[in-house]
Amino acid sequence: MRWLNDTTGAPFYFATFKNCNSHIGVVREKEKMVLISFHLPKSYVDVIDELVRRGVYPSRSEAIRAALRELVNKYKLDGV
């Protein structure tokens, strides 16, 4: 894991997880995490758990954060 700067110059962690060929920006420096709670279909949770078991993501939370980053990037939303 190492520090990089995104296109806005904001630093973030850069990581490659084992068994995964993609690079995933993790958490921006000193960005406060907020706990949210929501419901998912069990089939989604099963898939997330399998990705964690295979070492693609280190945790359920990181898998969900990665999916949300993709959503934000898809719609090119700023501030995230």
C-alpha cells in the first residue's frame, strides 16, 4: 500500500490485493468514516463474502467501498 495523488491532488492509499489484478484506491488521508447500516439481499452478501474469502478484498466493507467508488466514478461525481 502506498500514497498517491488523484487528479485533484488529494492523497489516497493505493493498494493491490492478492488474487486481484486491479488496483483499488482505498481511503483518502484523514477522511472521516461514517457508519451506515442498510439491508442487502443474502445473495449479494454471499458474493461479497466469497470475494473476501478469495482474497480479492480484505473485508466486506472494502468490497462495498470499491463498488461505491465505481458508481461515483461512473457518474463523475465530485467530492468523493
